[in-house]
Amino acid sequence: MKNKFVQSIVLLSGLWCSLVAITATAAPVETDQRIPVDVRRTTLLVRDIDKSLPLYRDALGMKVVYDQQIGDSLGSNIPPTIRLVLLRANDNYVGLLGLMQRLDDHTSPPPELRKPRAGNPIVVINASDLEERFERVRSTPGVTVETPPTRIEYPSPGGTSIPVLFSAIYDPDGFFIEVNKLLGAPAGTQASGNENNKP
């Protein structure tokens, strides 16, 4: 049963994982292939940012670049209702992770750890030091391990495969997070044999 779950996650997120994986050789696409759109960040609505930061900041090593409490955007003098924290890995412009907490909501129930469904995000993080880092991730309070690091291979449109060291966890709010290590060339690159394929 667990293997079927892992296989379904792999099939659903495989190519996406490879497309967004950040490696030491990550670089923007060639100028003639660029479009006027960037995916800046994904923001997760969490129950308590201070319980989320030990995973994203401490265990994964992301850097906090913004941490503010926000009130009325119209300038009225009201107490803040939102805390927003932005974290980055290796880029200040794309691929940021936001954590947002509604300060006036104290009724959110504990998370239900379940297979992601339509409407649930799957956040994919690439860690080039996954073998060493995973124990820090595993021992973070509130983290539940779904799958420890396991080598898998995603099919490549070029007829080869893309090897990945795959792991999956639930964060303290029940978000399904893949923490992977890309072992081959990412999808969309010449080395992967599928640079001309378009979604």
C-alpha cells in the first residue's frame, strides 16, 4: 500500500520535481526561451509560524528574508492580523517559500496526515546534501516522515530516466513536502535528452 502511494506521488510530481529542482548548476533558461512570467513563491497558510521555522529555516537551512506582521493595507490603525515570513534557498527572486499565519485565528484543528488530493500542494525541495541533512529534518518537532530517502527513476521524454533520491515528509501543518536530491540532469536540459519538449 505504501509503495503504491509513493508511486502515485512520483507519477504526479515527477516531472515537476525535476523542473524546479535547484542544483549547483541551476541557471535561467536561454534568453530566447524566456517568457515574461516567473513563479516567485509558494505561500503556505500555517497555524503557528514559530513551529514551522525549525523545519524550513533550521533543518533545511533556508534564509529568512522577510518577517513582518501586517494589518490593514489601507493604512488604518488596527492591530496586525497576519504574520508573513518569506524564506529563500539560492535565489532572491524566484523559488521563495512563504509562511503565513492568521494571528486572529485560534481555531484551526490539528492537521490530518493524508495522501494529497486535488487542491493540496506538493512542495518539492532539492537538497544536494540530502543524505546528511535528512536526520535533521526527521528529528524536527512536528515532522512526520512518510518515505525516507529512496532512489527512484522518473521517466524522461528522451527515452532515458532521471534518477532522484526521493524522500517525503509532512510538515507541522500537514503539508506534504518532498525533500529530494536530483542525481541526474534536470528535465528540460540538453543533458536529459528532452530540451525541445514543451508542456
